[in-house]
Amino acid sequence: MRLHLLAVNPTDSVTEGFLPAAARLGCAVTVLTDQPAAHERAYDRYAAAGGTLPELTYLACDVTDFRAVIAAIAATGRPDAVFSNSDHLQAQTALAADFFGLPGKDWRAALRTKNKAQLRRALAEAGQDVVFSAEIHPEPPPAAPERLARAVRRADPPYPCVVKPREGVASEDVALAADEAELLARCREIAARRPGAALVVEEFLTGPLHTLETLGDGSSLHPVAAFATELSPPPHFVEERLRLLPGPAPHADQVLAQLRALGVGFGACHTEYVVQGERARIIEVNYRAIGDRCDLALADVLGIPLFAHVLRTHAGQPLPPSLVPDHAGRMRMEYVIADRAGTLTAAPGPSETVHDGVRLDYRPLREIGTHRPLHHTNRDFLGVLCATGTDQRAVDEAVARFLAAHTWEIRP
């Protein structure tokens, strides 16, 4: 079977998760990307370190254009499956799969989840939840600054509010605004970095933040795991740590109902939501696996072939009728985050240790000598520490000892 995989930049989820799973399933993989050289380098490094990869071919393509994707795939012969784990490419992948009559996501659901304004409309129209949301369309220079100020006044959100790119990803350019002046300043900053990008201003949803990780095959939708998430202090929203919840997610039934209302139910999905009393209120839906190495650790802790399950659904195979993972394990993801711009001059290297029943796996995410600005996103991650075990206190203590024993230095 030949799998056509759409990707922008290389990611650990694909390199260490989906591609090895494809190899185990006996798939050959054609990688469609606008960065073929970067992918080839990443996969060569992984193979040189002993990783298992399938037979790979690379196809340069404008993967953001579904017409170019369909044309590129058609030129190579009929595909057996079309898949992507990229936030940016779910609608294009769904349209390509549908064109070739292959299993895949509903492109409308992919668009609804990517477009944050459409997500709010869809949930409100389905009677699931009503969250204040307004679109702002900054005009590129030399448009008069007064137009943006008028657009902010017309939005008239409840304060504090959150502003974010309408089709943004992760915490990129997401910020809290306390009043109209601050909202206007945030909009101007984002517009300068993203000329022409539409913005969404939303009601600020407070409460404990959780995630729900789901798998679906188009007929059934399974809750697989849930995390409690801790963020950096406002005005930015950078994930600092996640703890795997030991049992069913709080109000998972409500989240599943909202996902079904959006049309979500195929492959992997990573949903972020807050709990307010007895209500689950969605922050955003990422119609792909969780990423940032959480998915890799999750597959190990739960003892399920997470990546293979996802690929099988795209090959038309149903999920097992009872997908009940083992929740006996405990897991914590701790991100070491830069707090300033500058050059990384000291940091620990990769390591894997096991002590007192806790396994620690540390992976650097930035090379020593690299100079970076401060983004207030996961681009500021210097490294990620995954701790797994059977006792949460032991896991937390092991993380604390590791952080205390190592140093990360950034100089201007």
C-alpha cells in the first residue's frame, strides 16, 4: 500500500511516530511537501540513529493548494491513502482524499476546526455553546490606522478578551487584552507580523484547562486520554506542562457532543477546553494528533498503537470496537522555555534515565549557539522532559530534581 503524506516542515510526530508506524504496516510513503530537502535531512538523521522508516519518495508540491496536491498525486498514479498530521493541511488533505474516493475527514469539518470564527458559529448554530467572537480584518499598509481602530471599536468585545489569528496554530500571536487600547495595540502588533491575516477576538474563557485526545473511524469516536494543562502567565498562553489525567476526562461527554456537532470523528483530534462549573467550553480544536512529543509518550504510556490506528483509518479499516487504553501509567510533559531573546550558550544534551520507577526522557529542542528572538509560543521551547511512571508524586519529584540539576543559559 502506498500512503501519500502531506507535510510542511518535519515534525517529531511524523518522523518518530507516523513513519515508523507506516513501516510496520508495510506501507511505502510518498511525502508531498514544499520543503523536501528538510524532510530528507530529518529522516536521514532518524535512520542514522537507528530509527525504522518505510520506503520513502519525495514530491515537491505547493501543499497549501488542494488543486496542486490533487494534480501531483494523480501524476504518480492512483493513491491508496492520503494523510496529513499538519494543522495547516487538513482541509487540503480531506479534499484530495475525497477527490480520489478514499477515506478521510470531511473537508467542512477540517475547515470549521481550523477557522476559529467558523468553529464558534458552528457550535452556536448547533446549540452547543455560545462564545462571543468577532472577526477583524486589518488592512495592509498604507491603509489608515484609524480603520483598524474603528474595527476594534465595532467588535465591542467583553473585556478582558483574547485576540488570535483566525487560522492560527498553537499559541502563535495569541494574547489577552484588558481593554480597548490594549486590544488595538495587540491587533497592530499581529498585523505587522502577519500582513493581511484575519483576526478573531473572543470572550476570555476562564477555568481549569484540559485536553481531550480522541480517535475516530467515521463511525465511532473514542476518548483516548486527557491532560491537565498549565500555561504561562497572561497576556500570553504558552504551554508549560501537561499531566496525564488518571481516568476519564472531566465532562468528556460534553466535549464529544461538541466535536460531533463540528463533524469531527475521523483519525486523531486534540481538543483544548476549560471547565466552568458543570460545563465544558471548547477553546480550540486541532484536528490532528497532540504533538510536541506528547503523542509519542502517550502511545507508550497507554500501550496502544496510536499512530498505526490513525493510519489504518485512512486506509479504510475500522478501529477496534472497544478502544479502552490502560490508564495505570502516569505521565508529565515539562517544557523548558526561554524567557528572553538571545543565544543559547549552555544546556543539557539528550538523556534517558530510569530511577525509582520513573523514566525520564529529555530532548533538546534548540541547539547551543542558536540565536532566537522571544516569540511567546512553543518556538521558545529549549527542551522537553517526559516523565513516566506509576506514581504521580514520584514523577513530579523526578522532574523537580532534573530541572534543579541542569542549567539553561541564554545571553544577549
